[in-house]
Amino acid sequence: MTTEATSGNPTGAMAAAQSAPEPADNRISGRQAWALAVLGCGLFLATLDLSIVYVALPSIGEDLALPESRLQWIVSGYAIFFAGFLLVGGRTGDRFGARRVFLGATALFGASSLAAALTQDFTTLVVARALQGIGAGLLDPATLGLIQQVFPPGPKRNRAMAVWGAVGAIGLVGGVALGGLLTTVSWQWVFLVNVPIAAAVIAAGLFLLPGRRTDAAAPTPLNALSGILGTGAILLLVLGLTRLGDAGRSDPATLVGLAGFVVLAALWVVRERTSASPLIARELWRTRSLMVACAVDACYVLSIGVEFFLVTLFLQDQRGFSPLAAGLGFLPLTVTVIIGNAVTDRLVGRHGPRTMVMGGLLLAAIGLGLLAVGVHSDSYAIGVLPGLLLSGLGNGIAFPAMFIAATSEIPGENQGVGAALVTTTQNVFQALGLAVLVILLGAHPGTGNFTTTFAATGAMALLGTLVAAAGLRGPLAGKAD
């Protein structure tokens, strides 16, 4: 896709593939499949830890004698640094090689997970979660950069991207279910589970992942100043948004975070406009598919992306589910995410990511609408399950298609930063969405509050459908302007 887009014909190869049986060289080889499995496991770690701790929080709070106001930092400590290091991670991978960054970030993630599991101190736990977030922020864009190296443009890369996107979605929604299961043993296991996976990923990655491309252009300077300003701005924004939802507009941390964001963001814009080597290449801002995908991604996060938080809170606070029961309650959602990914994998080549994104978000909107109505029922099977099934199916369809659309026109040397821009959008709007949801739910949410919030998320999914319909083009997300 990248090579075709830069030559001005992003749809030619796909159109040809549709009119004839898939040739043998379009099939993923055994080595490519194993490499994709390694990259998928790495991405799974990064997305899993955004959600796996939710159902473990009450157990952590009880064991460490923590008030609820401090528990949110176990989640936010990870999310803030994850979001803050994505752009730096993308540029670092483009500059020093995605393989090196992937392996180093996985090692950092595994070591910090072990530290989080072994500590009995709140401060040390939050620091370990922050280090996990840094590792995830470096790791996430490196996985996509390596996919561009392993898989050539066309059907192979489409299939790999569909798998990559599904792993991200499954990690996010499956983390809740897995967290519930592991918490029944001990809350430490929500962190310990990462250690053997990280070790296996590193061992396999040393043999299966490619080094720097020999045909790549000269490395672009890292631009450390832009990286520091950009990372600092995102950190302060997510901090401010997190505190806004937790403590309100008058909280000093909220004001400092948001004001600091404005200052650093302004300095970052000036630096980017005047630098000979901006952190985000100027052509990326002119890449229509990437910019529209970021807008769609914001709507995705404000709808499907915050659903697991809402459902977890509803099941435990309103229906009295235990952590294990709440985790098991998410299994149908996880299953339909996998089914949705299989649908995208089979149909994206024929219909293009635009159609798949629109269809997935529309299904999700219907599912969230059913949840808004279903919260009035005391029955999980009647009130919750239908909405979970439909929204999960929509999630599985939309997520990988959205990333295929986003990266279809990005040159290879900017794939890491381009992917990081989409994921940064996710994390920033995740914080914004959670802040807004906390405000809408109030201190003591009732059924009416959940109806309002589920309806609001459904409306955002509909908005994302409209943005995709108006902004994305053609079977491969359109031509660059």
C-alpha cells in the first residue's frame, strides 16, 4: 500500500487482486506468520495493561490500605506515560531501527511488570506502572514499523494489519476478563503474567524480526527538543484531563496540567514549524487518510474505547458482580471482537477499509444503544449481553480497518511516527473520555446516569461513521490530497 500510494495509484494492485484468484506469493509464509505472532504478543502486552488492572483495583486497595482517590493513579500512571512516549517511540524506531526499539521496550516492560508485582508500596507501584507505560509507548509504534518491513504492500500487509488491529482490540477488551480471572488468585498476577510473555517475545524476536532495511533512506535526526516538548505536552494534557474527571476544574493539579499543556504545545508547534527535521514529518499532516483516521479514531475511543470502563463499573457497582464474574461477563465481547476481526480479514480486500470502518462503527452504535436501554433490566442476558455482542462485533471490524486506512499512504520511513500519531490520539481521547464519563456519572451513579453515558458513547460511534463516510475515500481509503 505504501509503495502504491506514493506512486499515485493506491488501488491498482488491490483491484487486480479482486479479479483473479490470490497468487501463491500473496500468501503469508511460515516465517512471516511467526514474526507476526511475535509482534502480536508484544502489542498484546501494551494494550492488555491498559485494562487488566481495572477489576483488580479493589483488591489492590484493600491489600495496600489505599483510599479510592489514590487507586486511579495505578491506571493513570500507565496511561499518561504510554500516551506521552508514543511519538518519541515512533521517531526512535524510525531513527535507530524498529527491531532494536521493540526488543528494548519489551525488556523494559517485562522488568517493570516484575517490579510492580513484587512491591507492597504504593509509590513504587505507580513508578513501576509509569515505566510500563514508557515501555508500551516505545513498543507500540515499533510493532507497526516492523510489519511494514516484514510484509510487502498489498494483500499480505492487509492481512497482517487486520491481525495486528485485532490483537490490539482483543488486548484491550480481553484485559478485563483476564484481570478478573487472575485477581481470584492474587492481584500480583495481573503484572506477573507479563513477565514470561515478555521473555518469550524477546527470545523469539532475536531470531525472527528483521534488522534495519538496507534500502532505507538516510536516518532522520531524532529532534530531541521536539520530542521533549511533545512528550511533556501530552503528559500534562493527560494529567490535567485525569485530574479534571477525578477532582474537578478547581483542583490545582488540573489547572497546572492544562495550563502547562497549552504552554508546551505552543512551544512544540513553533519548534515543529521552524525545525529542519520536525518530529512529525510535514507530509504526514497533508496525508488525508491519516488525518481522517485520527478523527475517526477519536470517535472510536469516545465510544467503544471507553465501553469496558462503563460496563465494568456497571456490573460491579450496580449489579454486585465479583471481579471474577465481571471478568467472565466480558468474555462474549472478546469472542465477538475476534469474529469481527475475521470478517475484516476476509472482506477488507474486496470492500476497502472505508466500508469496514463505517459498518463496524454503525454496529457498535446499535450495541451501545442497546446497552443504554438494557441497564434498566436486572437480567445480564437480556439487558447487557445483546449490546456486548453487537458492540464487540463492531469493535473487531472497525479497529483493524481503521489502522489499514491510516497507514495506507504513509511512506515507509515515517510509518512509526504515523502509527504513533493514531495511537496517541487514542490515549489522549481515552483520558478525555474517562474524564467526561466521571462527570456524567457523578459521585454516586444510578441507572439513569448509565443510560445517559451509554447513549452518549453510541452517539460518538454514529459520529465516527459519518466522519469515515465523508472523509475516507475509495476501496483503500482514497488518494492523498
